[in-house]
Amino acid sequence: NAGVTQTPKFQVLKTGQSMTLQCAQDMNHEYMSWYRQDPGMGLRLIHYSVGAGITDQGEVPNGYNVSRSTTEDFPLRLLSAAPSQTSVYFCASSYSTSGVPYEQYFGPGTRLTVT
Amino acid sequence: DQQVKQNSPSLSVQEGRISILNCDYTNSMFDYFLWYKKYPAEGPTFLISISSIKDKNEDGRFTVFLNKSAKHLSLHIVPSQPGDSAVYFCAASRRTSGTYKYIFGTGTRLKVLA
């Protein structure tokens, strides 16, 4: 049981490049989410999904796209990287019962630098 | 507009004493609250949670108190241990249009001094 895995661990991009951060979980969790962590800002929700085929925006969605074609995978796409997207990105998943949320399990993070 | 606030960026406590971490929220629709602990270069890990129908939840050395009228929750760690040194995040969630999302605070860095 690997839990939540994220790849890559580190990435450097040039302004304007695109890339996809991968996230996978093997716990059959319905709910998955992406956060970014910046100094003094805590964890801010980018996008989330309550099940395959369903995604929604969080607090800071601009510049990011997501899709959820399977229960296991929830990739985050940066369309055209900007220095403001330099951050540590965390993916998380949780189970729910009748819409009641439970604790999230987080991946180890991806540290992204945009130059 | 920060809906979940942790106004103390850092806290230092002697080993064996009580650590109290505070969290305030502005939205009365939040109905489930959680605390996470984060070590450097790792993802956050879940510590303890509380539903809005309760005012206290205890798990070993960790107790969370919820004061709905004040929109305030706190995490008590007794006794504090050096291994508790980490950043602590509180989070709140609420139902929105049939789904739910978690909103995190900015974190408090706890240092437990041996």
C-alpha cells in the first residue's frame, strides 16, 4: 500500500513551459485535491475532485488544469509556467461517507522552481 | 480573505509542558475541523479532528477543543516532546453545492526544547 505518490520530487521549468505533476493513490479514495504551499501562506487549495469525471476549482485555480479519468490518478497541469508558480505542490486524497469528509492523506510533495 | 487563521507563526515550549496551538475561523458554515502536523520535506500528516457537534476530542497526548460561539479551536499537546517539533496546520471543511473543500490555516511552527 503505497498511499499517495507524487512525481517528480523536484522540477525546474523556464517561464512559458508546460508540464504535468503526477499524483496517484492506491486507497480507492473518492476525494483528491491539489495544494500549493508558500511561505507565510499555508496550504492553498488549487483544484479538487470528488470522484472520477468530477473536478472543481479551489482558492487559487488560475494557471492550472486538472482532470480525473480514473479513481487512482489526479494529474495537475501547468499550462504556461510563471515565476509566481514557484512553490511546493502537495496532492492529497481522502475517503468520504455520504458527503462527510474525513482526514486527507498527503503525498511527499513536488518542489517546483520556475525561472 | 483568510477564512482560517493561525495568528501565531511560532511557539516554543519546554519538554514536558503543555503546548497550546490556536486557530480561528470566520465562516460559521464550517462543520468539520482537523489538525495536521508537517515535518520539513514531507507531506502533512493527520493528527486529530473534531466535528462541529462536539466541543472536545481527545487522542492520547492530543486534545482538540472547539468553541463555536467564538469560532475558535485549539490543539493541546500534553506532555510536549522534542519529536513534536513541527509545523501544525488547522483546517476546516464545509459542504458547498453537494461537495466539500478543506481550507487550511497558515501554520504554527512549534519548537519543543529539551
